[in-house]
Amino acid sequence: MFWHNFKYTLKNLLKNKPLIFWTFAFPLILGNLFFLAFQDIEKKEQLEIFNIAIVEKEKTDHTQILKNAYMTFSEGESELFHIEYVSQEKAEDLLSDKEIIGYVILSENPKVVVSKNGIEETILKTVTESIVEEISLATTIQKEKIIDGLSKPEFDGNIEFLKIQVQKEVEEILKNTTVSLKDNSPTNLSYTMVEFYTLIAMTCLYGGMLTMTSINNNLANMCSTGKRIAVAPTKKRNVIFSSVLASFLVQLLGLALLFIYTIFVLNVDYGNKIFFIFLLSILGSLAGVALGCIIATLLKTNENTKIGILLAVTMSGSFFSGMMGITMKYQIDKNIPIINYLNPANMITDGLYSLYYYQTNTKFYFNVISLLIFSALLIILSIEELRRQKYDSI
């Protein structure tokens, strides 16, 4: 009976054109819309090299060190800005004409002047603070070396000679030290990936429609086939498992199609942990079919109402997990975390985020276990509910 129901369910699902559309075609259409909407957004928001001015009111060894430090950020791989050396009056004119984003007045404590607060202005302020800290550290090292050197017999208390030697050492250290910016972020770092992750989660949960249809075909109050199954001497768990397995395989086919399309057609970069992404997506699909299974068995209503409830649950879960805006996921996690702990869409997206942003897989495995528990619990509840169903007449 198990394999008979499995083959029968599989054939019915593959012949159901509306289900095939929602399982196979709709995720591809939505993925294509995401691609068209976001393909240029990050290119337009990339940080470009900006212009600044440096005002040197007086020339001292300290200001020269500052100039050399700023120079490291205006050349080579670490280039952040172009520098123009001008008077303060000229710098103010350039700033008012928006030809520069700000200027720096060199002194013992450099002063940054900007006309507004923005990303580039913040970078200039941060760079200046870092330079001041490095110079302060070098000065501290120099003082410590002088104090330590005074106790050595070869200097014999000659502090001037010691200062010259220490200064040469510090200058040599600074000369051989290069400033570089190293990118340790994933090669596929892109905030638009959030949308594709929620698309995967939504596609996984759409598998619930497959299970709901296959389970409805086995219920006596839904169709004539279900009436025959209800009076047949077969175990209810075989009916559930065969229906879930057939729905699960069809869902995996749709999920595979989504990955093939997004990777090879849309060129979406899922990173170097693609195996883990596939694993989480497979478990997410299992959670989706389990969700459809529990709604089909628990609700005593018509098929259209069940589909409407399933779609409402699926779309709400996708919404809370960040599909319509990542800030919603943050707000739910912060204020009502229990919702996303029970939300299978969030379990999927959260597991994908952990692969994307974190160095360890602890959170990933937590979500994997959560999906397994969620799926097993719903399937067990569905079996028990189906076993308890009795009819006065069929």
C-alpha cells in the first residue's frame, strides 16, 4: 500500500498544473524580479575615492609625520582619498563648493572640518583618529626606549646621543611599516543576498501545498478516493509517509531548478559553503511539507480555505524573516523573539545568514536541529490526528 500510494501521489502532483506553477515557476519569476531590481543597486552605492584638503599652518616635525601618514591613504592599494594642500581660506571655498568632502588642519591635535555627516566624512574622521593614535603610540615607545637606554652603560647618561639613536630606530620602524586595508569579508558579501535567502525559504515552505493536496486526496471528507482509503485496512502512518515522501521529492525537484537557475543564469554567488546551503534547503523543504501536512489534517474545512491559511502562514513567516525588509527580522528578533524561534522560514534564513556572516557553524547546526525537530513534531502530530479521525458514515 505504501508504494502504491507513493506512485499514485507522485503522478497526481506532477499532473497538477497550478501546483507545478507555484512550486517550479513562481520562485523563478520572483528570483528574476529580485535580480532585475538589485543588479545595479550595489554598484551605485560602492564607495568611491573622494577629495580632501590638508591645511598646514606651520611646518614642524609633527606635521610632517602627519602628512606622511595621510599620504599612505592616498596611494597604492590603500587609496581612500585624493589630497590637495591649500590654505584654510581656499579649503573653506572648496568645501562650500562641494569640491572636497572636508579638510584637515594639521597641528599637535589635527582638526577635521566637514560640512555634513556621511559615510565619507566618517571615514575621514576615523582615519584621522587612527593616525593620531599611532603617532601617540610611537611617541610612547620612543620615551620608553629613552628611559630604558639611560640605564645602559654604553650611553653613559648622554641623553642627546640616546635620543638620536632612538629616533633613528623609530623612524626605521615607521619607514618599513606600510598601511594596508585587508578585506576579510566573504567573497560573496552582498546585502541583496538576504532577498535570495528568503526566496529559498519561501520556496521551501511552498512545498506545503504539495503535501496538502496529497493528504487531502487521502481524507474521507475531501474526496471519494479518501473514502476508499478510510475503509481500507491500511495503517495511517503509511498513508502519511508515502504522501510526504512523494511531495518531498517533487519539492526537491523545484528547489533544484531554483538553484540551477539562480547560479547559472542569474549568476548568484552563494559562496564556498554551497553543500551546507543545500543541506539546509533540503531540511527546509521537509519543514515545508510537514507544515502542509499538519494544516491538511488538523483543519476540517474545504481545500481552498486550507490553501489560503497555508499561504498566509508562509507569507507571514517570510515577512517576519526579512523578505520584505531585513529590519523586520531584526525587530522581531529584538522584541518578540519567540515568533522567529517557531518560524520555519526564519530557521532557514537564519541558518543561511550564519553561513554567510559567521566564522563558526554553531548557529547553523542549531537551525538544522530546529528544522528537524519542527518537521518531526508536525508529522507525528499529523499521524496521530489522522488515526483519531472517525466518521459516522462515508
